[in-house]
Amino acid sequence: MRPIFAALPLAILAGCSSYQVDEITPVPSERLMTHQEPAGERGEVRINRDVGYLGGGCFVEFLIDRQVAARIGRGESASFYVEPGQHIVGIGRDHAGEGLCAKARLKREKLVTVEPGQRYVFRIVSEASSGFDIRPDDSKAP
């Protein structure tokens, strides 16, 4: 009986982690703010948000150079087109949210060097042990 009680909390915490799905939906245009024009020698930065219960009712802000580029819900995806060079991509709490969503503490950033015409794919994940994070997603890159 003791092993069951020891394993139960671990199983519950594992159930709170997010996971990727094959069928993701595009972020609606009213929640896309910037970097939507695929012109010139720009590179593409794609963001996919996993599905999961942790923070599932909240939007996450996706940031490019610390400016809000989109508000992303779970199971959603969007592409952004940025000039070549170094950029900071990150996630932050949804400042337009209400209730518990507005109180979320979340800020993660990654430095990406964008090359002309290249595609960079990132995931927004949520885990019970570490909260939200943004990670490179090599499995979805062409």
C-alpha cells in the first residue's frame, strides 16, 4: 500500500505537464499584433503552444524583442517574420487576462540569430515542476 501512496503524487504531477498535438489551430488574427509580413529576406519564427491543464485557461504572451507579438492559447500556433540578426524571443504573462491568469508569474527568453529565409520553431510548454518555458522545437523544423 505504501508504494501506491508514494507513486500517486508523481503520477498526478506528470498529468499536469503539457504535450504536443498534431492538430494545432492558428492563433486568430485579432490576437496577432506584429511581424506578420513575410517580405524580403526575413526569417520565420514559428511558435507552437502545447496542450495541458497547467495554465490551460490562460493566454500566454509571445514576445519578440520584448514587445508583445501575440496572445497564444493552448494548442495554437503562429508564424512571425523578422529581419535577419539577433532577436530575443520569449513568453510573458497575459497582461490583458483576468483573475488567476493576470497573476501568473512568467517570463522566459531565448536569444535567436535569424538567418535570411530560415525557419526557427519554438514550443511553449508547461510543467508542474518548472512552470511555463519556451524551448526550441527541432521536431517541427523543415
